[in-house]
Amino acid sequence: MWNPNIDNRQMEKRVVVGRVRPTWARNLPEVRDDEEKSDELGSMPHSDPPSPTEQWDQLGKPEEKYDVFGKVMLLGDSGVGKTCMLVRFRDGTFLAGNYISTVGIDFRNKVVTVDGIKVKLQIWDTAGQERFRSVTHAYYRDAHALLLLYDVTNKTSFDNIRAWLGEIREYAQDDVVIMLLGNKSDSGLERAVRREEGQRLAREYQVAFMETSAKTGLNVEAAFAHVARALVAKANPVDPSRLAVRAHPTQEQRSSCPPCS
């Protein structure tokens, strides 16, 4: 029988609040006690990646039909704007305010249409910190395309691109699509890496290159469209000219030279 004189706080002590597991982990077995610490850091199991597409369907989300499917990973040092790039592309908004580092790995889906073909991109946002690098490595082998970002205002993030490319060669598929992106191109006077340096590095490693801005949206859609075209070409080889990088001109690229007389 309920007694009104009993302190409700005593009853509340019996309630155990469990942690909410992320979407990708809801179908995975519970971790053992010795794995609790790594789980708190947000790292994912060192095993084959789960299938977010199937879980998405189980949640009752309507799924748009598509012709080609590809997993795309965003790579680069912490703070280069990977999460902002994903949010700008997926939702068309910019994450303004305090900077918060991504913990572990997360993904979003979006269907884009290129040349009349619908391509579903499953985009994985990765943590750039060294302590999560082993988790990221486990996902390289399943990626169809990699967007490698650096911050044009941070020379160190550009210098580390060679190390990232070395990891890609070691862990990713040989035919993976790679694109180098110089993000935060809207920064103006804060720029520490010239466009020509990015272009030169891209030519050295024979990868596509583009400067982007997650803040203004410059070339964000164009970068993912290029990846989508490359995935279509891999699925159904066509004229190589379709893979040409189509970047939107920035103020620096527009010529101010008067007409020749």
C-alpha cells in the first residue's frame, strides 16, 4: 500500500538511468564491462561497420529511390570544418557558435541527382583527433569516396595532408575516389595556404582539388556532385569528360583585366 509519509527520494534511488546508444549501435550487442571506457569516448567497435541503411529503414523513415549508392568519408585534422561541411550539404545551414569536436564517427544520407542519375550518398563524418584514428581506419576499406579537408587558415592542417594520404593508401581501396578540399576559403586575410599550394599538392597525388566554404556554401554542392559523378562512372564507365571538376569561380578567380583592344 502506498504510504504518503514515505520520502519519494528513496524510491527514486532505485531508478537506473541507462545511456542512450547512438543510432548506428542500437542493433549491436551490449559492450562488456572492460569496454565501458572506450564506449564512453564514443569510439566504435573494431569490426565491420554496421549497416546504417538498414537501420534507417527500420525506423520507418521514407527512403527516396536511387540508382547508385556510395559511402563517402570526410577526413582531415580536427577543426578543419568536416562537420560544418556535412551540415551545410545535408541541411543547407551553417553551424555557427562555439566549436565542438566530433567524437567517434557519425553519418548522414542524402540523394543527389547528377546527369539525370540519382545517387544516394551515405556521408560519414569522422573525428580528426589522433585518439580516434584507429576507429577511422576500420571504415576506410568500405568507403567508395574520400573527401580530404584542410583549413586554408591553418598551415599545419595542410602540412598533415601527406600523412592522411599515406593512411588512405594503406587502408583504403585502390580505386577509391579521392578529392582534396581547402575549406574556409571565405577567411580572406586570415588565409595561410595559397590556392596554388593546394593545386600543386593535388597534382602531385593526382586527385581532384577544390576550395570550399561551409560558411557561405561555396563549392560544397559542387564537391559532392563531383564525387557522385565519379561513383556513377565507376558503376557504369562513361566518357571521362563527365568527371571534370566543376567549381564555382571565386572573387580571386574572376579576371579584372579590361578587354583587349
